[in-house]
Amino acid sequence: MTYLLLLCVCDFFLHIPMQVQLDRLPPEKHGLTFSAVKFGVEAHEDKVIEAIWTPCKPESWHHVIRVKNSHHLRLDIGIACTSVDPQMVTMKEQRTIFQA
């Protein structure tokens, strides 16, 4: 199963173009990939970055990704992922998972 997360980088304060980079990405073994890790943002432009997670086993993990730009501003974004083996989940656990 593959999950799609969307990150939106918005330019609210600056009126000039800038370069943005995702730093401190999780290890490849977690199966999280991004549509772009370094990109430009024009003045007053929003950019949507796709983060695609394809878990290869039941696991739970968290990681903090740093977003930095050419103006030396930094933002940390926490990502927490949990996957389960659907064949090992009872009906009661399924209701709990899907209600979250």
C-alpha cells in the first residue's frame, strides 16, 4: 500500500524569489520519497511537494525534516508514520485505525 502526503511551501512574508531545500531527510529504508528536495519559489507563489510513503513492513517511526531557504530561514517539520499488516489486524482494531 502507498500513502501520499502533501507538503505546501508558501511564501507569505517575502516578495522576492527564493531557493528552498528539504534537508535531514529520513533514511531510504523507511520508503519515504519526495517529488522535489530542492526547488525555486517565485514571489507570492505556493509550491506543493508530494511525499510518497511505501512501507515495506509493519513499522512505526518518526523523523524531523528541515526546510531551509536561501534567506537562511529554517523550519522543522515532524513526520510520524505507522503501518500495520492488514491480515493481522482484528475488526475492532480496524475501526480504531480508520477513525483516527
